Amino acid sequence: MSLSLRGRRVVVLGVGTGMGRSISLTLASLGAAVILASRDVERLKSICSETAKHGADCHAYKADVTSPAQLRDLARIIEERHGGATDLVYNAGGYFSLDKTEDITEEFFDQALALNLKGFFYAVKAFLSQVRRSKGSIIAISASPATILAGNIAYVASKGGLNWMIKKLAKELAPEGVRVNCVAPGPTSHDPAPLETSEAKLRTWEQHPASDVGWTVALLVTKAMPRLTGECITIDGGLSIP
């Protein structure tokens, strides 16, 4: 099966050096125009320079996904300058730690919900009309079940809520031809934690490259699997198998 994303304009929110970069470069390599947004616009410009070898359009914008107003402004700019997004990828996330519940502060809990859960809600609200018009895909990056349960209670609540939000949106938007899925990776080689910490957290000795995340997202953006919606695809090398 040959994958092509020519004609797609994919917004990727939350782009760093690992999974976000992999997603962006993979989409560009298949012909998609990528529109990247995060708080570090200089990093985005660097990724855009990497996509040049694929001849794909790449645009970088500064935006904080925890701000509904900034996301609305971003959606308006993308509509005016680029004709709107056909697909949305929400890669923003964080707040994984091994802290016990009694050590989690209210501020930490609120921040985890804001980034991992509410930011996705804000992003969908901002870009839904554009994605709906193109009958495109909405994709969120979650975490494998093993990773989620190894985390603190705020991480568990926010990532668990994200997974169920995916199913709710998929059910709601299926009649309109919009597919909603998530990708749930295990530890990847871009993670800042050393292998010893990964072993302690998840009982695994291997951190996989982030490239498989990019290819999984690309498959979900294509029309190759039109009935695949409401699913969270786990790619953790079998880590979550009981």
C-alpha cells in the first residue's frame, strides 16, 4: 500500500525534538503540508528546515495549547493564510512522574489536566469546523496503558480522560465522516530519563525510536482505513501485555 498525503494540511500542536518532530517529518515526507505550533517557535523553524528536503510546505507558529484564545487566533490565521487545516494532531503532553498521591499538589494536578486533557478540548473546539469541512482526522498522542499506570495520579487522570474523550468524539463525529483516534506509545528514545529510570518505572530495558509514532499518525491521517475510529493504537513493544 502506497501512502500519500498530498493535499493534506496537518496542524501539529506541541512539537518537540522527539515524537512531534517524528510526526512532522513523516507527514512531510508523504507530501502533506505541515503547520506546527508550540511555545518554542525557534525549534519549529528548525524542524521546518528539515522538511525542505521533502519539498513540503511547513509553517511555524507560536501558541500555548492551554490558552483557548491563542488556539482560536491560531485557527483563524491558518484559515486565512493556508485555507484551513484538513487534519489535527495533538501531541502536547507531560507531567509524568512517580510521585505518590499525597505528594501531588493541587497546582500540579491542575497543570496536568490543563495540558494533557483540557488543551485537547480547546484544540478540537478551535479546529473542528475546518477538519469537519475536509472530513479529516483528529489524532491525539496518549500513552500506553503500562506507562499511564506507572505515572502519578494526575497523569493517570488526564491521560485516561483523554482516551475516553477520543471515543466520545469518534462516536459523535462518525456520521460526518471525521475520524478520531489516538496513538499510545511506550518509552521512546527521545525521553530524557536514563534507561535505568525507564527500567524502574516500567520494567523495560529498551526505549524505542519515535519514528514509529510518526508512521502510525500518518496512517491514521490517510484514507486507507476509513472505518478506524475511536481507537487508541498502542505501540509499546508488548510492554502492556499482562
